[in-house]
Amino acid sequence: MSTIEIHEFSTGIDVQGTPDNWWSVGFSGVYMNSTLSYIPRSVQQEIAADLFYLSEFAVQKKPAIIGREVKLGQEEWSVLAVITHAKDESKRGISVSRYFLTEGLGKLNDLLTYQQSNSLTFNPFDKKRCGDKVSYETNQTRNNNLLHLLDNPEELSKNIIVPSTTTTNTGKRIPLKAIHQLAEKKAKELKQLVSWAYDVEGLKKPHDFLIIYPCTALNVDQNIQKQLENHPISQFIDKENDVKVAVKEWINQSSLTKKNFQIIEEALIDSRFTDDVWNNSIFAIFNINQITNDSSYLRVYLLYSLIFPKKLPDFLTWFNRQKIGSEAYTLIQKFSRNLQNTLNQLRKNQQTLTIDNHLKQGVNYLIFHLIQHPELLESVVWLVTDKEGLWGGAYQEFINDLWADIKQIARNYKTAKAKLDEDIKQGTGSRHSMTSQADIEKALKEKGYELTYASENLTVLNQKDWQEIKDYFIDLIWYKDGKSIKNERFLPLADLIYTITQNKPKNAQFNVETDYRLPAIFYQISTGDVPNSLWKECQFSLNNKEDKVRTTHENKSLIEFKRRLNKLEKTTRIILNTVSEISELLTASVSIPIWALICACPLLVLGGFGLGKWTNNDVSIVPPSPSFSPSPSPSPSVSPSPSPSPPPATSWKATVKAIDALRDEFVSMGQDKSTVEAAIIKNIAAGFVYKYKADYQKDWTPKIKNFQKENSIIETGFISQNDETYKALKCKVAEELNLTDQVPDCPAHSD
């Protein structure tokens, strides 16, 4: 003999009337008459997935009963639902439920005995409070085998529906406990959890039951059967329950076992697991669209991003918008690494995994998504730079494939050019190839060679999303048409690849092509030139007078790069060109009016004096902090700023210096550098990247002026250390980091 604790709760309604004549005036949104302080998550998710709900057309003349065993990680419950038809204030029919549950599997028979013995149904006047559990002695439960009452139980269990016209061998309606035992037997054979429905007129998800015994109302059997037939995607799949168990264990455990990963891998290959099955049958139970900061939901969304790679950008977008503590970042990183370790065990036995392909697709969608959402740059960097995590290796493979595609376009050119030469020789009888580059380009484009050969054997660039970028590469490589190609939309891709390169450990191996020349290509097609710092790392010459270099691959010229000149170089060249032109005029055998020479001299003098005002303003890309996660640790207060305000800044260089000084103030308080930079960006330059502010004065200045206007400060577009704009921004950042009371300059500061 043993004792179990039986709990209960009911659908929450606002009720009016008497115990003998009551009606609902609305659903309250919370459960009523509950003996539990909270409903177990495993039970909540089954209810949320409509697994205890009748269909909309069901009008129960007598209570329907649903029995289910539920399991989620270590949580195991037996649950009984008694569903009753009731009325609202307009006399419309509604369904209300009273749930009975006890911890552990295999307890449905005990719940049935308790419920049936006490004739318990939905009763809003049967008041229960938290802690009003029932201690039930299991020796009260009869365990008589009732399957002998059925003529052919084995045949009946082959189908989900036991027709309502089916009776016992004595001609009576099948008892409730016999249906339970039939489902129990079937569950044991299929190694599934018990689930059955009794006396129902209809169910929202009949395919998710092992046995259904409908009521005797007209056409109920046919209606339920039609539901099953009209939704073949939802019919029982032999491995579906294994997948559900694997996903549930994912939520509550810190890692996924090799066996469970194998189950998911096989399901991805199985054509019966359509998107509808994954969404409506497997993930629906987890309410995937209501993601929260809860660790279990973060884990399940990672799995969701593996199954549906297109959802990875959505997850990172949501993650980027939340004020999430370092614990969440640590959890995701740790979990990602655990999963990668488990996958590595599978990779030892299998050459290729569908999951690996899904990871690469996720990176593909994420990188392309960055074009429209550059504000995600640091979040993407954080995700894909973890070489021990799921997406680190996938990112590197993707980048290798992208670079291979660029080289393949060059090979395709050689193939097309060879075919063009062959066709010319055959057509004209000439032994000579076409030599004019202009004629070659015209022939390749107009005679269909590009259409035939340019896109052959490409992987990344042949995907629909990359079509526009592929066309840019073809123009650059086939036609050297770099002058007319410039699209700043692709700048985030250059920033991403180069930032990731800069984020590598100093002792890591660097690949000149994929680490440096690939981002250089994206800078070239987005801004028309390559930053000086990157130019050097590409191992290009700095002594080229034209500041251009054309790379080659297999004796085919690839892409012409142009170095970005700093302001000093630009000014110097203007002066040198002016001098050269005047020199030519002076030596020319033409008559030059004296007034022209007089006007030219002041230009040279003024230009010379102007040189002193220009500084080297080349881009300097600094890698972000290795950890993107914020630091919650307490820190000392910022020291008070000097009371006299400095004169207003009038240069962008001073503004950049002031913004960095502001960041460093918070870093000295123990705050994470990347987190502080993100807070500054959010308040003064949303949508831009912190590290590139020195090179984008024209973009940042309007943002700063807008910030100054909002804070009633003179709109200069510049910032000096400790001026009004500096102090206002410091308070905004402090507020963002929940440090207002530690910053003396802010109104909320408390001594």
C-alpha cells in the first residue's frame, strides 16, 4: 500500500448564480480552485498545445474525460481532465475543465478511481486553496483486467478510434477503465506515454491520442475520422514521440545526448517530418512564439534555430533587443559548446550530417540579414567567433565556400574565354584569338557566354539571396568594371568579416585570402576603396603611385582594389596635381595671360598652409571585447567631473576622443567594454558601429545634434570631455546600465 497526493485546478471563470444554476460572465485568465502554488510546466505545455481541448463543434451532453501521462525532462505527471459543457451570460455554450493530477507516471487508474468514486466534475463553488491536496491510499484502486470484456482488443488498438457503436461482449458500452487499459497496452507496445479520450464529441487534436472512444451522438465517429483524414500531416508518425521526448529533454537538461541528437538527425532526413509536423505537432507544445528569458526557452529556441535555420536571425534580433544579464550569454555559450561536443561524437561515425548543413544555412541567413540590420553586428560577431560553439565552425566553412565561389567565377571566365576563342576560330577559320579587351567583354556579355558559364559550380552565390552580390562579383572579375560598382549596403559584411578576423587570438593561424582579402573585396564594392590598415594586412604594396592593385588567381586577374587615401594624402595630391598643371602651362608653347599665373600662386600658398590642419584620418578597426556579455558586478562611483565646463568642441577628432573617454569611465567602474559601447550607441547613434565613428563624421554628427536638441543643448554636432553633451550622455548611459546612483553628475545620484 502507498499514498499519493492528488492535486487539482480548474478553468478560471468569473461566475454568477447559485451552485444549482450558474453561468460564466467571462474567463478570468488564471486557473481557479487550485491546490498548487504553480501548475507544473510539463502540464502547462500540454494544455497550451490543445491536448486537453475538445473541438469547437463539440457540445457535451455529459462530461468528457481525457487521460494523459506527461513528461518533460525530470518532470512526470499523470493528469485527468473532466470537461463539462456550460453556458455564458448570453446562453452560448462554453467548455470548462477540472484537472486532477498526481506526480509520476502510471497513476491514471488511481485518479480515475478517485474521480469516479466522488463523481467530481467542474464545480466553481467547490472552493479549493493552495495546499488543499488529497492524500489518496492506492489500495482503494481496483486493478481488475477488463480487456476480457472486449471481443478483439488487439484489433481495436490498431486504430485511434474505437467506434462508439463498439460494445462489450455482453452488449454494454465499454467501461472507462477498459478504454484506459486498452490505451495502456498500446502505449507499452509502442513505448509511448498513455493518452486516451472517453465520451468526447470531438477533439482539437485527435491525432495526438492513442485511443479515442467517442460518445454516441450522431455522426461523431465520422467527424473525428474526417479530422484525421483531412490532416494526414498530423497522423501518427512512428518516430514522432521519440522526437518529442528528445526536444523535451533538451529544455530541461544542459546537454543533448548523442542518442537524442541521432533521433533529430534522422527526423531531419525523414520526409514525413514536414515543417507542419515540426511546427504544429512538436514545437507547438512549447509555445515557441512566446520566447522569454527563461533558460529552458533559450535552449528550445536554439534547437528551433537548428531545425529552421531561417529563424536564427529572428532569435538574435530578439536577443539583441533584450536587457539580458551575463548569465543568459554564459548559458547560451555553454549550451552551444555542449551541443557541439555531442555533435563531434556523431561526426566521428558519419561523414556528413544534415544538422551541419542546417548550421551553415543559419550562418548564411544571419550574414545576409546583417545587410538590412547592421545594428546586429556585435551580436553576430559574438555568436560566430566562438570556435567551440555550434556556429563557429559553420561560419568558417561558410566563409571558405564564399571565397571558393569568388575564385570559381575567375575559373568560369577562363572557361568562357577559351570557348569564345574556339568558336571564333571555327567560325572564321582564323588561328588568332580576340585580343581587344573591349571586344572580348562585349562578346561574352552579348553572345550568352556569361549566362552559360558565369554561375557554374557556385554554392553560396547561387542562392537567391546572394544574386545581387554575385552580379557585382561577375562585373568586377569578368569586366573589371570596378569604377561603376559601389553599394554601401554591403558595408556591414565587410565590417563583420574584418572584425571577426581582428577578434582572433594573436597566436591563431591567419589566412590572407579569407581573413583579409575577402573583407577587402566587400569594402571595395561598398565604399569603392580599402582602408589603409586592411590594405597592409592584405600584403598589397603601399608604393604604388596609383594606389591600385589587381589580384590574380590561376593566371586570371580577379579584382582591382583601390587604397583609401587619408586627408593628408588627398590634399598633397591636389597640390601636386596643381603644381604639375601649372608647370605644364609654364613650359607650353602657348601664350599665358599674366593674370592666370598671379591667381594660381595664392592657391599654392593657401594649400600649403592648409596642410597643417589635416591629420591622418584613416580607418582603425579595433576588435570588440572577446565577451559580448555585460558584467553585473558592483563597482565604485565615478569621480566627480570638474565643475567648470570646457569650451565647446569644434573638431571631430576631439569628439571621438571624448566618446572614448566616456566609455573608459564606465570601464574603470568594472563594466564590460562592449556593453558600455552598445549603451552609448543606443543613446546617441542607433544603427551605427562604435569602432568606426572616426570615419563616419557625416553620419554621426546629425545624430549628436539630435541628442543635443532633445536635451536642450546648443546643437554643434561635437562633444568635448565633460561638456554639457558629455554629461547628458553619461547620465543616459548610466541609466542604461542601472548605475545612475553611482554617477555624481546625474540627478538620481544619492550620496
